[in-house]
Amino acid sequence: MTTDLDTKVRAAVHAAASTVDVSDDALASILERAARRTARRRRRLLVGLVAVGGLVGSGTAYAFITDRLTPEQAEVISRLPSCGLDGETARLVASTLAGGRTIEFWTVDTATSHGDFVFVEGEAGGGGSCGPVSRADAYPTLPWVNYQLAENGDGTGEFWFLGQAPQGTAEVAILTDAGTLRAQVSSPEGYFLVAATLPLPQGDRVQGIQAFGPDGSLLGTGGIS
């Protein structure tokens, strides 16, 4: 598995991608390696992303409810060593259907830290990142986009693109080296989640992101964060 968050943690994340069922011991090891290898100012910490077969398309369905993570999912977040996040306070901000399953984007925030996580509905396996700074400090400019990737072993990967656009955004266009992905944005806060099966990147997958209003006007541009 790889992400484009930080080249210094790609090796640790790639090791996690080959683990389809993440045990407690394996998860603890992944967290420890990620914590040691992360050197960015925001100290973004990654956990393993479980491979999901058959993710296709970019249609997005959103849910804005007060449902909680399962205890196992909340534990994944709470065990991150340096961000001090409580998985019980996670909020579901966007979701999408992929491969017959619901993929969910959850956020966790405190005054001094934040986290962004993606889980398959009801399953403990998932991944994400956190940083010991507030969300406003971490993402001072909207829109932003990031992704998680699980390799299929055939030259393709399952990409989960997540991010946030300005309030009032109706659609985002994610510009990648494999083409443009478009997704409707229904979240009042501008959160979005897109799943797609794409060829593995040879370099930087994301080239940029554009946010559009209901009338098609360009509200803002951004990039990988």
C-alpha cells in the first residue's frame, strides 16, 4: 500500500497493504513503525489499509448521521501514539458504495489535533492519518485531496480519494495522471470520498483538485495535502 502523504512512510504503509486481516499485534507494529519514520512538521501517522477488491467508479453517496464507529474501529484510532484522539468522538462525514460495500470517511478533531480515516462499513480494517495540529492549521486552504491505495497485484490499485472543498461546493474534479475523477459534494462542510480502480502510478498520482459551485463556477483550486 502507498499513499502520497509522505514519501518517508511509504515503505511502512506498503508493508501493511499485504495484510488482509490486521491482527492486534500486526496493527501495533504498523503504528510503531509509522511513528518512528514520520518526520514531517505535522507528523502525520499512517495505519494499514486493508485491500478491497472490485472498487470501481466515482459515484458518491453521503451520510451525515451520529452513528459511532465499531469498538474495533475506534480502537484503531485511539491507539495512534502521538495524536491523542478518541475514536469514540469520530464523525462520519462522507461515504461511497464500491464493490458492493460501503466505504466511509470519518474525521476526529480536538483543539490541538485532527485525524482523517477511511473504513469499510462495520470492518476493523482501515487506514488514515492524524496530526498534532488543529484541522484549521493542517488545511488552511480548501480544497485539498489525499488518497489511500491498496495494490491488486496486476498493475492496478484500489484508490480511495478523500478530502474537503469549500462550503457551497457542488462538485469536485480530482486531476490525476490517469484522468479526471468527478464527484458530487453533498456535505455542508465540503467533505467527499471517491473510490476508483486505476493503474498504479509511475509518479505523483494527484495533479490537483478543483471545486465548482452549483452554477459551474470555479470556487477554488488545490492539491495533495
